[in-house]
Amino acid sequence: MTNFELYNPTNYIFGKGQIAKLKELIPSNSKILLAYGGGSIFKNGIHEQVESALVDFEVVAFGGIEPNPRFETLMKAVELIREQNINFILAVGGGSVIDGVKFISGAVKYEGDAIDILKKKVLFKDTSKTIPFGTVLTLPATGSEMNSGAVVTIGATQEKLTLGGSALFPKFSICDPIVVASLPKRQLENGVVDAFTHVMEQYLTYPHDALLQDRFAESILQTLIEIGPAVVQNPSDYKLASNLMWCATMALNGLIQKGVPSDWATHMIGHELTALYEIDHARTLAIIGPNLYRVMFDTKKEKLAQYGERVWNVTGTSVEEKANQALEKTVDFLVKMGMPTTLSSQTKEYAKTADVIVNRFEERGWKAMGEKQNITLEKVREIVEMSY
């Protein structure tokens, strides 16, 4: 097991009726920016609960944060905070709203061109240089409610880039599974697959000696496989909804990544597909992930075989056979969750996608990626072209 530090200061508040605790969680002298997305919070009762809890606070609303939050939109919130001396942000939404608020939190006091936060991957480590924020989660998927990372799209250049740092953990996150009942089928499908792939990025690498971490990861995968199709069909089932919400948080709150290698190449490639074609994030992962495993089969086959045995109960006679069965089971699950398996099914403009992505990676100086840094640009091209 490799050396690690585990730091997660987020106060995670789970269960029914917890939004009422907002008034206790936010400092009494706060002027609040209430950040949200497309307005679903006005239809599912969340806004009414939040408004009731914040009756004693001065609140300024900022809506319209996109499903893939745009730098250009977020900068409008940054200016609003500066103009009105706002000192606390409340993100009410899913991962995109929370990611957007993380950027806003860091950008308000940033000295210099805020686009460099994304272009240069600035790490925020000093909380005195950020605006504190909390979240009310409305869509379980990304795990952003209990981590310090975020992804933001620059609309002008069609780039989807990351930011983060220990100063960007939410102060608290209220997670009420009741909200799952109001979510559209597509969002639920995406949420399950997003969480599933988050685990796979940290788990499906190569055998190592962090035994407990593997068991943590496998248990999340097994739970998502068990509840995924069912929660899409029965989102008002509290047992299913609550387990989905906790799985999505556990998939990316830092715990299962400590002491182990991790990949993240599926996400890096998938982000480009979203930036270029506006394909749902989870759907890009479903398109790229299996093909990455195929191209990198020789270096991942041992872990694929372990995954097959422990998660899917495959019984092949060789490592290769078990690994291939595991890959087949994974694709079957993704299809069952309503995911596409090809890029051509999502856009007609796919023909030069590999060229565009490889050129972008070259321009950024990304020569290799993956847990062994052996996913070269040539491998990236092969993965993307296999995904057509």
C-alpha cells in the first residue's frame, strides 16, 4: 500500500428532512449566494424548503448554471459576489452546480486571469483565499458533494478542464434521498453509471496489496449493479434511492483512492467528447471505458479477472477468459442502464474526433496517462477510433 493522507472536512448530513438544518449550518452573519441550475428545484419542493430554512438570512439568487458548467456563466456569479459583498455560497443542485460553485469559490479572490484556474490547474489550499460554501444535493452521481475537485467547461474553446484543492471541500452537504423520486429516467441512468465508472477508475488498474480498498470498491460496484436498474424503475423507493445516493458519494469522496493506483484516462477522454458534442458525461464514460479496457487489456487483465470473479462471479479457466467475461458483463450492464456503446450513435461529426483529441492532449503536454502512464497518445487514438 502506498503512502497517503486522508483529509475530508465536509460535514455530510444524510436523510429525510435535513434541509431544515441549513439555518444551523450557515454562519449567522452570512450574506448568501443561492446557486442553482435550470430551475428543477422550484418544481420538486427543494427551493421551498431551502427558502423556509433561510428566512433569517439575506439571500441573492443566481440560476442558470449549465449541466456542464460554463466558465462564462460562472464568471457572472463571481462578479455578483464581488459587487454585493456576499460571503457564503449555497449550491442547490447536482454535481454540475456544485462543481460550478467550487470554481466560483476560488475565483472570487483569485489574483489574475480566472481562466488560468482551469488552464493552469490551480490548486486552492488556503481557505482564506476562497469563499466558504455548502451544498444541498439534488442528484446523486458525481460525488462532488464530498470532495474538493471540479470540472468546468470553457465555452469559447470547447474545453472541459479540472480544478481543485483542499480549500474547495464543501463546509457541509445535505443529502436527502427523497429528491431521487423527482428525477428523470435519463438522469438516474447517468447517475448510476457515473458513480460506477468513478469506482472503476480507482479500482480497475493492476493487483496491489491494499486489500481493504479493493473490498470497499467491489462492494460499491456490487451495490450499484444490484440497485441500478431497479432505482431507475422505482425512484420513489427510499431504500434504493438512499443506497444510490450513498454509493455515489462513497465512489468519489477520497476513501477508495487512498493507498492505491488510479487511472482516470476514461474521464480525460470522455471530457473531450462532452466538450465537443455535448454528450452526457456518463454516456461518454460508457462509450470510452470498455474500449479503453480492450486496448489496455494486457496490463489490466489481471485486475479485470479479479473484478470478474468477485463482482460478477465469473468462472473462467484462465485469467484471459475471466477478464473477457468481466468485460462482457460490464458492457451488458451499461446497455441495461440505457447507455450508448458507440460515438457514432451520439453524433454524426465523429470522423475526426481522434485527431482533435490527440491534438488537444499534445498541446497541453499530456504525453501519457493511466495508472502506469502507458496510455500514450497512440493508445488514445486507438481507444477513440475503436469507440466510433
